[in-house]
Amino acid sequence: MIGTLIAKLVARRSYDASLTYPGSISVSGTRRGKQEIEAWFRHFIEAIPTRTFNPISISIENIFDLVGNNLVSVQWDNRPVNKAGEEFYVRGVTVSTLRWGKIIEATTYVLDYQYLPRLWGEERDEMMEVV
């Protein structure tokens, strides 16, 4: 009985998770639940097939936490190549909330956000924007 309750709790948490990404492109905003987050990552892998993330610093709010409820911040840089073959240098920070050792909320802040439309292959044709 206790095992069933724990399994239900863990399953529910996987659907309560959220992922927030910056900008004003199709992948920006908050995705909630396992299906939306998995779809976001599938699109990420397709649009940006080469990713080279380098964690620069990692900060943990409570280093003595034993049950996994914590806040983790990772400063990173990345040298992605989009599917058009364009190379970029992007820096940012991802802040994740952990509950029982599992990420339930992650928010990414990109310092070089001006590159996001080109990186994701969503740069608009300037000719199309003429009214």
C-alpha cells in the first residue's frame, strides 16, 4: 500500500514539471507536463543538432540537503550549430527546483537572446515584414 502511494506521488510529479525558455519565438514560454516538455526537447534536438554545453559554475542552495529538495543554478556556455550549419556562441543560466531529487521546474535565462531566432531557424525574412 505504501509503495502504491509513493508510485502515484512520483508519477504525478512527472506531470507537474515545467520548463520555461526565454524569447519571443515558437519555443519560448512555459511548457508543462511530461508530453509538452518531451516535445520541446525533441524539437530542440532537431533544430539544433550540435550542442556543446559547458557548465561554468554550479550553485546549490542547500549543500547539506539529504532528501533532494533544493534549488540548483547552472551558469553555462554553449557552442551550438543549427540545422542550417550556422555556428553560435550562447551563454546563459538555468535555475532548477528539485523535489525529492527530481527537477520539477526549470527556467533558462539566455544572455545572448538576440541569436535565438537564427539559432532555432525562425529568423523572419525582412522582406516579408514590409507592410
